[in-house]
Amino acid sequence: MEDIFAEAKSQPDHALALQVLGQRYEAATEAVRKTLLADPRAKNIVATVANDVNKVFAAEAKNSIRAAGLAIRSVVKILTTYDLKPTMAGALLDETFKGHVQALVRSKMALLIPPRRSLHVRAKS
């Protein structure tokens, strides 16, 4: 496995490192695959690419829907440019959007739940 991480680390760009990780994962035995996915170095590669994608959320802080659209476009470009297979693509998507889904659901739920009205009844004069 050390050779896998050495090859990934030697790449000039984080997405290329993820591509190498994905290619080597696809060619590995089942035992190596399980170990590879659990390795903190693999998680770090995925997280680094996800963090690069997530920079759009800081740049578009006032428009989370637009930011999500730009992030999705960026992820699709990475998936197709670097030909990521389902396992690495899924890992990238999970890492990129973790937390965002819950935030979006909370914000949408806030719009659906009407504000509480006071139950105070005024006395008739």
C-alpha cells in the first residue's frame, strides 16, 4: 500500500492524487481495498479535494443554492475529467456535501414551519 500512497502523493494536483487512488483501488484485491479506504491518508486525499470544491460555499456565502450548484458542477467536472469510478466518486460526494444537506433541510424546514403565534388573548373592553 505504501507504493499507492507514494504514487498519489507525487501527483501535482489533489484531484490527480484522487484519480491515482481510484485507479489503484480498482486494480487492488478485496483485502487491499478495505484497508485502503480505511487509511487516514486516503481519507485525507478525498477531504482535500472536497475542501477545494467547498471553497465556493465561502465565496457564495449569501446564496447557498447557487453555491451548491457551482459545487455540483465542480464535482461533475472532477468525476468526468479524472474518470473516477463509483467508490471514489461516492467518497468525494459524501465528503463534499456532508453537513450541507442537513443545513439545507433545516433552512427549508424553517420556511415550512409557520412562526408561533401568541396565545395571549386580549380582554374585551
